[in-house]
Amino acid sequence: MNTLPAFDREPYLRELAATVLAIGTDERGPYAVLSDTILYPEGGGQPADHGMIGLSAVVDVQKRESEIRHYLAEAIPVGAAQVVLDWARRFDHMQQHTGQHLLTAVAHTRFGWPTTAFHLGDTRCDVELETPSISTTELALLEYAIAEEIHAARVVRARQVSPEDYAALAVRSRGLPEGHSGAIRLVEIEGLDLNTCGGTHVRSTAELEVVKLLGTEPIRGGIRLFFVVGGRARARMGEHERRNAALRALLGAPDEELVVALEAKLDQLKAAERRGRALEEEFATAVIDRLALGSDRILAHHFEDKDANFVQKAARQLASRVPSQVVFLTGTRDGVSCFVLTAGEASGFDVAMAGKELASILDAKGGGAKGFFQGKTSTLARLDQALAWLRG
Ligand SMILES: [Zn+2]
């Protein structure tokens, strides 16, 4: 293709009458090659466009072997076809991508922080800046300086230059794809920035609406700065508002007191858990004290709403008090039941044999060692039968 593709000439074009020149299938699936296209192929940090060719959805667009392959949900025939761009997705990419140009230019010229990488994520973007740290104040100043350039509504335009002209220009980034030859595409933010780039951009910084810096984290000796632009900033603000409204209702506090209110609730929860554990231990001690008074050879008890840990601990405590008796404890919590069978050596009781038999009666999985047998089951419906066998 000698002439530039339509997405390059007219990034705001949303529909195009084109011809499907060739169809094929590769490891990514069925694809079509068009006479011209408004669908941007993934590259330069900008994700691929989505859209429609005829009746088929385009799920991916990639440059392969000097052609642009439009990967399709369903195969289509060669011939004339209407191409429709998923404009919402594209405009979002144009905002994020152009926002990154602006952020990079301002961070470099005003703060001396060069950009070394850019990622356009599904929900947020980030750049990696060559600086050991960025303070909260610097972050606020950077955001404000970017906002001023948005207010200035600077024209953003792309153009092709010859390699000779390119060499003479003050271009910020000199990254060209490997093996590049011929004309070079430059993207300019008038009066501010000149850069090589093959992506799609908004036509004025005013269309960025807002660049919101979200935060930083250290990475590879530099700083990773997260941000969102335009529609994403508004969507994010909307999500924050919905979340805050839900939290206000739950915590009964205004926005500025939500964190303090939640911290207080968590403290209350921890205190309640401590009290709960103390009560549970008191309860276990009381039950064990009562059971230990029993003179039957088999000491049995069922704990409702108690898990295997609790039942095991109780069984060990009780068994240590009654070395010549047999301890059989069960428990149920959250639909899972367990049993423990144990007896001291003085009892002369075969725990392993009896445990297996009980597991069989209770339809349980289990095992054990050294006079201790435990099992897990989904139901204790045959508990009476198990007890009868044990006592018989
Ligand atoms: Zn760009």
C-alpha cells in the first residue's frame, strides 16, 4: 500500500466503503485484507481497533508480512464490504495515547523526566519516567502543568517527512521500527512537542478533557506513573461516586469520614472475634468438664456450629482427662460434619478398627494414627446408628 491507510489520513473517519482483496487463516484465526482500512492495527503501545467488516465482527487487527490483517469472528467473502469502526473504543485509545504524548512532553520539558515506556491498559495507563522519585507536590504540579496545556487547546497533527528533513528536526523520541525506510510519520503538539509515532490522535489537546494522575510506584530504578485521560477519568469518577455512596450508606458517615468509620468498624470486629474465641473456649471447657464426669465407657457429644479444629481440640482435652474411656465427638459447621474417635492406651480400645467402621457407617472419609481417628462427612444422618454400634 503506497498511500497511507485511512486511519492514518483521517483518524476521525468511522465508516468506509472498501474491498476485501484477500481472505485467509493463520494461527490467530480467519482474516481479511482490505483495499483500505479505518481499523488501526496494534502497534506503538496502542491496542488494535475493533469494528465490523460487512456482517462479521473484527476482533483484532495486526500488521503481518507488510499487510494489515483484520481478524474476524466469522469468515467473509472477497468483494465490496462496508467497514465500520468501534468509535467509542478508538476515541478512548486516541485520548489515552494523545494524553501520553502530552504527559511525556510536559514531564520532559518542565521537569526533566524522560519517558522510557508507555502502557495503555484496559482501565488505566502508565508511563515509566526516568527519575528516582516524584513527590506528591511534584505530582500535583505536573498535573496542573498538563491541565494548562489542555486549556491552551493546542492543535495536534500528524505529517510525513523525508529522512533528510527528519534528521534536521528537533524530534523528542528517535525510536523508529527496525528496518524502517522511507518517509517518517511525525506527530506534533503545536508549540510543545514533536515525536515519531504511527498511532491515532485527537486533533486538539482540548479533546483530552482532563489528564488525571493516579499515583506512582518505583520500577527498575525509575518511577511508574499511572494516569487516565478524558472519558476514562469521568468513568472512574463515576465509579468512585457510586462506591462512596454505597460506603456512606453502609457506614453512615460522609465521604471525608469513611476511612475513620471503617477503621472503627474493623476494630469492633476484631474485639468481637476475640470475645467470640474466649466464649468458645469457655464453652468447650464447660462441656468437657461435664463429659469428664460421665462413667460410661463411651463418652459422646455433638457440637452444633463447630468445625473440625474445635472438635479435635476438644477431643484431645477430654481424652487426656479420661484415659480409660473412649471419646467420640462430632461437629457440624457450614454443611460439613466431622467426627473424632480417640481413647487412651489404658482403655485397651482399638481406635483404628472402630474408626474405620464408624467412617463406613457415617459415609465419611477419614484416617488417623496413635489412638486418634478423624473423619469428614456431608451428613450425620446415621449418627444414632454409629453410636449404637459403638456402644454395642
Ligand atoms: Zn502517538
